[in-house]
Amino acid sequence: MKRYIWYIIVVVLMSAGCSKMDEPVITSTDKKAIFSSEEGLKAYSISFYDILPTATNQAIVEQSLVDYGATNGIGSFSQLNSYSENNSSGWSWSVLRNINYFIVNNTDPVISESVRNNYTGIARFFRAWFYFDMVKRFGDVPWVDHPLDPSEKDILYGPRDSRELVMEKVYEDLMFATQNITSTKDAQQSTLVTKWVAYAFASRVALFEGTFRKYHKLNLATSAETWLKRSEDAAAEVMQKSGKSLNNNYRQLFTSDVPPVSETLLAIASSATLGIKHEANWRWASETYGTSLNLIRPFVCTYLQKDGTPYTGRVGWQYQDFYEEFQNRDGRLNASLRYPGYTREGILTLPVLNGYARLGYQPIKLSVDATLGDSRSESTHAVQLVRLGEVLLNYAEAKAEQGTLTDQDWTKTIGALRARAGITGGLTTKPTVADSYLKNTYFPNISDPVILEIRRERAIELLFEGFRFDDLRRWKCGELLKMSWEGMYIPGINQPLDVDHNGKHDVIYYTDDTGLAAALALSNNSNPYKVKVSTDLKANIIQVHPAGNGTGYYLAWYTNNDSKKVWGPKQYLYPIPVGAINLNPQIKQNPGWEKGATNDGN
């Protein structure tokens, strides 16, 4: 409470001074002063938003632990023998006490029940947010619904509660929130929780839980099918009643200071005027700050062609260069990566081919074209947390997993998202043939073409927005985190290349000084990018792997360390930090992580 007490004092004092100047000033911050006025409840509720990520953290949430990105190193959780209970984190409960204190004490009859329930609904939304994160991370956790007293040793030092119990409580909290939060719009910046945010989040939670129970074969009292129907129903509420619609411009969703309210349900806003800025551009554009994430070519190949057919159906797709592979593709490819012809502040800007963009696919989705924030914390564009695009995907997947998705459902979900991206084919009918490339490369255990396509769509539409690691875990596809990091095709080494086909050589990938000199002699550009590479598969610099056509290569990064990438059954849950177990021996470690065991692949 001390974190927020002065904010509450200010709000209560301001509300007191808005009536008559000769009224006595309220100077008390005891419980009654807070819980006996709507102003006090509103002020207190602002503290709950601290549970949300910062704009910087949300903007870079997928700069590691994703299968479709190559980074400057392997993250500890997926690096052999680098993670255990001894360096685990996240077993923190401080924010929960603040929420529970509010819920328990918001009972003053001076305030109408509907007003109290509105703010309790907001509190319970955030409690559900907190517990959903905890269950995703640790599985079974203690359920606590009131501020604990030191005398309650049976709870303080008790065992974990079952996943079944906790997730049913989470669902109860979310349903209370949907039925009692009175606000249905936040038109200014979409930064406050509304009824539709609660429904949208409920669709997310229920989809995760339903598919996790299905693919991990959890035999719990509430079935996977029940959770999937819950996801469908919650998503349907948003789709049918919220008035939200897809914004016409996909990239605008992620580069506007005020997010498009047509689609946005909840976002993290910043303000240059108030000095509230973040580091998105700095982390995504800098060669040295952040993880230098590049997409890998196997994932880039999953973007459809404009006519709705797979890119891998093109003749010779394996050997198309940077310019060729961007032609006539899903518009989200250009909205997410630096593309041939991309400009920043009027200047033609290719990927930084030697430093950041080791593999040729440099992201732009969550950064803006202005360069001001490239080297310091100056970004002010809003960062999405909940939006209609995700809700449509939740609805489609929940119905597909139940086997009830119709052509009409497909049209208003996957079809609508693809139409926004400029795709013209396959918008009104479900697919009937599985894409062999998608199946073989990513989901060999899935034969249903509808589920395959929904997974394709989810990965592309929600790229970098923080869903992929959770998706891989709930689908039981963590092994994908071990994929090799291969990048774009180049037609040759030790020769000048025109990667954007504008008539000017851009880059030389060379193996030694002799090769560089020979390439420079042939170049029509006096100062192209110069990138030293190696044909040695054990090299620690950018590698070039033979493409199979006798002349070309694929760029590759860190593949000499593929053996250090690891995924085992226990990694679908994190280990509980050893400190928590030492404090409470009733807390038992998650299977496989006992006694300091590391992420060894078992």
C-alpha cells in the first residue's frame, strides 16, 4: 500500500476540493477514506496496472525464446545445462496482496453496489492476469484470495493448490469482471480495462488452458473441450458486441502514438509531453543493444503469396534471393521486416547486413521509421496488449479444436485477417489440403489442414507480440526452439550482390582478403557492405551453407552451437526457485527440476 498511498492522498484531496472551498480538507488516508468514495476506489484501482509490462518490456518480449528468430546468443532457458532452480525467478506474490486487500475491503455500503462491483471487477481481472501468468510458468500454485495474516501459517507454509482449482478460480474472476465492469470503451488511448478487455483476455486464457490440457493429455475435472468452448464464447462476445473492427493498416497498429481505437482493446501508451518514453526502436534497430533478433528463412517461407497459395509452391523458391522472395507476398511480410525499397526518413535503407541483420531479415514491426530513438530511449508509439486480431484467432482456433469451425467462421476470422494483409484467395472457405511444407517443418503431428492454417496465421499475425512461446508450450511443440538459424539465400560469395535489384551493388560476402579485393574490383559501388563469412560449419562468425543448387548459399548464424540448444519435457514448466522451497518445504519442485537438476534435455 505504501507504493500508492501518496497518489491516493492526492486524488482524495482533489476530489474533496472540487465541491466547496470552506469544507474541511480530508487529510486521512485510512481505509475509510479510500473505500468510502468512488474517487478513492478509482485511485486505488490505478495501482493494479503496475502488473502489466512496461512498454519497453512488452516491445521486446519476443527478442528471445522464440523458434522463428536468431539472436546474438542462446537464452539460458533453452541452452544446455544453463537453467535450474538455483537461477529461476518469478515466484513473487507482492502484487497479489495489493489486489486482495482491495477486494476484501471494498464493501462500504455508502457506495452503490454496482459501483463497488465495477472496481472489484477490475481488481479480479488483474488477479486473473496475475494467476494466469503464474500457472503458465509454474503449473500448480497456492491460491490466495485475501491478504494473508502472519498467523495463517497453514496457508503461508502450505502446499500448492491444484491447477484445476486455481484455473477455475481464474475463470470465475474473469466472468465476474465481464459481468460487472461497466466501462465498454476507452476511446482516448485504450489504456484502461473495459468489459471487452475482460472478455478478450478470457478468450486468451481459456484457449491456452483448453489446448494445454488437450495436447499435454491432462486428465483434470474440467475437460479441454469445456475450456475451448469458454474461449469460443468469450471471443464471440467481443466479436458480436464490442463494435471493434480490424484496422485497415496493419503496421499502423504498432507505430501510432495513439493506437487505432477501431481494433485496439488495451495498449501501453507513452507521451513525449510527459516524458514517458520507451526503448523499442533502440532495441530493434541497434546492433549492440538487445538481442539483434533476425527472422530465420524457414519461418519467412511460411508467409503466403498474395493469391493465398503457399510460397513454397513457387518453382525454385529455395533459391530466390532477398528481392525475389518479397514479391507478391502477404502484406504483413513488408509490414514486419525491412524489405527491398524500404526507406527511413526518405533514405533507402536495407537491413544492416553485417551487424544486426546477420541473416538478412531485420524486424521493423514494433519500431518506427523515424531514427530519433535508434540510440536512446525516445520512442513514444503505443504498444499493443490486447486487440481484436488476437480475438479472431482465438475464436477460430477454439472452434477448430472442437471441430465446429464453419466456412462462415473462417471468413470472418482467418479470411478477414488475410484480406487485411492483401491476400486475395482462400478467404471464404476452409482449406481441405494440408500444406506439406508447414506440416513437415513445424507441425508433423498435425494433419488437419484447418488447424495448420490457423497456426500459420497466428504466428504471422501476432509476430513479436508475446504469444509464440506460450503457443509452443500449449501445443507441446517446444522442440521447435532447437531449430537451426539459417537465413536468406545469396547467389554467391566473393562477388558483389545487388540484393534489392535497384542496379547498385549493396553487399559483398567474402571469405578472405583476396575474395574481397576481387569482388570490389567488380562492384559498381565504391562502398558496399562488406561481410566476412566462413564456409566452415564450426566457425564463430556468419556462416554460409551450400544451398544445394551448386552456386548459392544460405546465410547461417550460430549453427556451430546447435548442440547447445535443448528442450526436454520438464521445460514446459519452470522450476520453482530454490529459495521458495527452502522457506516452505511443503512446496514441492516441478518434476525433473528436483535437487538442482538443470535443463539437460530430459
